[in-house]
Amino acid sequence: MPLPKPPTRPATLIDLSTATRARATRPRVKKTEAMAQPAEAVLAEAAAPSAHAEPVVARAAPAAPTVPPAASARPPTSAQPAAMPALAPAARNRRKRQSAESPRLFVLDTNVLMHDPSSLFRFAEHDVFLPMMVLEELDHHKKGMSEVSRNVRQVSRALDEMIATVDGDIDDGIPLAALGSKEATGRLYFQTQAVASMLPASLPMGKADNQILGVVRAMQDQHPERKVVLVSKDINMRIKARTMGLPAEDYFNDQVIEDTDLLYAGTLQLPADFWERHGKGVESWQQGGQTFYRITGPLVSSLLLNQFVWSDGELPLTAKVREIAGRTAVLQTLRDYGHLKNAVWGVTARNREQNFALNLLMDPEIDFVTLLGQAGTGKTLLALAAGLVQVLETRRYTDIIMTRATVPVGEDIGYLPGTEEEKMQPWMGALEDNLEVLNQTDAGAGEWGRSTTNDLIRSRVKVKAMSFMRGRTFINKFLIVDEAQNLTPKQMKTLVTRAGPGTKVVCLGNIAQIDTPYLTEGSSGLTYVVDRFKGWAHAGHVTLQRGERSRLADFAADAL
């Protein structure tokens, strides 16, 4: 708002009679003019102390900016200042513009489509724009058997089906709901014309990223009334866009949770006043050598099935939530696998979380187990020990099948000769190390006995490559998926759906050690299944806290 002009002449002293005559001889001004309202208010205030007949000093008021007729205000009252009506219409117009703001236009980078082929339909009411360079890069990566190539082919098929539904001009956009998606109500636009380069001369236009940035800048110039945003999984490209003044965002739809500290841990420490608040009307009984408690109270609403609860107060309790019905829950006490008489293939639990994990691994009613923990917490050892007992002793399962994501930490070692199992052997160093530990648990067997046991174990433990899992069905198998944090949600779904009747699937991993590009702690397939399976009656999860490998490994995990 411009500043008002200064008064042309100094103020003069007037009395009440002079002010009255001046008011009578003034031409009448319309009420729509805002400048007449402050003058009337000043004269009214000047006429109020008429009983004292003292002169009143009136300062010349600066001219107020004229309000358009559409934004005219009501006359001021004693409880409302004269300046407020002039501001209220502007605020109302601003709110109308915000409410009627057009949907945003998201320009997708190629890596977003490679990462999530269904990302086209994840932007709700907003529109999606695909530059020509994105289509070129999709065509370049369509060949191959990798997960990226499969995603590219899926995107290409979806685009082809959507274009087939268009009868008119493609420049008008294609409804994203054309293939039946109910969440996507925006439109899909393609780059159909060449755009002039609006980027700094120092950026080479031959690079694909720079061409996409040029398209974003051109879209901003063509649609100044809309907010154009670049969506990319490439951190450097987002930084480059921000330095050029272009809005850029990461693709967040694949994030299961924003903060991994909020990830379901599978355990819950009971408050100190648990029995005081939940002990009234508690029922207890014994069945199968275990004790059950039926409790009622406010904490029940926050419990989940197969969640472990514990307390170390005057009345210690370590139990698993077996049943939930309204405000009533049934808690089942656990078997103490920390005692030597309950050892699993010679392995005993060294801490509370390991005891929880063995209770899940040995429970025939649990079909899906996820174990998270840092290096050295015993994830693979516990899973192998439980699998060997249930395969060789109780014969609940016929074989142990072990697989893992073949993502190298450093440089790839290249081609590996041999059969499928021989090719997987370098990736299964953890399996060999843990089998060596488990084979030495029986000190009285002797060298010949350990050799025989080792041959028997290896005949029942089979190593499979994840690349050949699609289409298979495992019946009565104990399936262990190691290093599951390197799997995408789609790969994890492919593995879990291989389970047939009588099969238990165990997923192990550490989400702090992800080696797959474009995967984070929030978008990992392991995080995905932990969040989706929590509360299911036949699934359980435990996050192991303490490292038990060695004092050196435990200190290194915390200090490094």
C-alpha cells in the first residue's frame, strides 16, 4: 500500500460553531467513499464534549486509499475501527483464491517410475506431467530381467493402455482414472512440443537431467498460475533444481513410516501400576503347562495380538497377548528358553528379546516372523537353531530353505561359475558361520559324530537364489529370508506369497544397513511387512536390542 500524501497546509484551531457551519455547507459524499467515514467520526467525537465549550484541535487527516466498489465496507461503528472494513474484503478475496487454487502439476523424473511403477496414480487430485526425455530413458531401460526393467515395462504398458482410451487431442491430458484408479482424479500430460532452453549456459543440455530441468522451467513460464513441482529420487537433481529456484520434492508415497523410531517393536513394558489398574476381576487358569490371564482395563486398547508384554516390579510378568476382545485381553505366559532344559539345538536365550524371538520361532501357530536388530544380536543363529529342531527332531517341516538379496556392499565380484547353490555360496557366509557354531554345541559327540551331524544338516538346509522364486510354492518348509532390509515391498510380497500349507517364513534384517539404491529405512520391504503384519493372529515381530556376538562387535555397533 503506498504511503499517504503529506498535508498541504498546517492545522488550525476551530471551535464547535465553526465546525458545525463547515459540516452544513459541505457537499454530501457517498457512503461508499472510505475517506468520508473518518471525517464524520472525527466530527462526531469533536461534538461529544459540547458541555465544556472548549476549543478542539483538529489535525488534517491524510487521504486514505480509495477502495474499489466491489470491496466497499460498511460504515464504522464504535466497536469497529474505520480501517477494518477496507482490509476485510482483501482477506476474503485471498481466502477465495486459496480455496479455488488449481491442483499442482508434478513433473516426474524417470527414477520415480523405475522405483514405483504405480507412482502415476499416487498424486490424488493433482496432475502429472511426463517430459519426452523420461520416455526416452524408460525405453532405454526396458530390456533385462532386473526389478528395474520389470517396473519400466509395467509403466510402459500402463501408459499404452491410458493413451488407447483417448479419442481426441492428447494435449488436453488423459484422466488418470482411465484404468480404474479411484484415488487418482487428476490428468496425465505428455510433452508434445519442444521447449526452448531457459537454463544457465554453464549446464550442458545434452544431459538428461538438465533437459528435464529445462522442461520444469518452461512449464513454470507457461503456467504461472499453477505450482509446478519436480518429483525425483535423485538427491543431486533435487539440489540442482533448488539452486535454480525450481520447487523439487522427494517421492514420499513409498514411505511406510516417516520416523523409524515409531516402527512397531513387538514388545511393551507394562507401567508400574499395571496390576492396580487391571487387577480387578482378573481371571487366571493353566493349560498345557502355561498360565493364562484375562485382564480388563484401559491398556487393552493399545495392545496387539502376539505382542510381548513384560514388567519387573513386585509382581514380574512376561507374557504374550493371545486374544483381544473389546476391553478384555488374554495374556499367555512364555516358555523360558534362557534355561538350559529348554535349549534349542544347544542354544539358550541370553536376553529378554531373544527369549521372545524363540517363543515366536517355536510356536506352530505363528506362520510369519520378522526379527530386526543390529549386527550381532543373534537373528540368524536363533532362526537356524529353531529350524533345525523343527526339521530334524520334531519333523514339523521337511527342509530349511535359505535365501537372501544378492546386493554387494562394495564392488560386485562379477560372474560366478557353478550351479545355483554354488553361485549362492559366497553370499551365504552367515549361514556357514552359524552352522559351524551350531555343530559344536554337542561337545560329547566327537569328531566323527560332528561330521555326521554336519552332513545331515547340510542335506536339509538348501540355499536358493531369489531370482528364481517367482511361480514356486513351498509346502511344509522353514523359509529364512536373510538381509531382508535390501528388498523392496514388491520383492517381499513375491517371497511371502510363495508360502504354501504348513510353511513358516522368517525374515531377518537390520534396517540401518541398507545397500539397495533408492531404498531407505522407511521404504524398505522389511519395514513394510513389519507394519502391515502387526496385529495378525499368525504373525509376530521382535526387535532385538542387545548384541551378543562379542564385546568388540557390541562396542563397534554403538561407537562407529
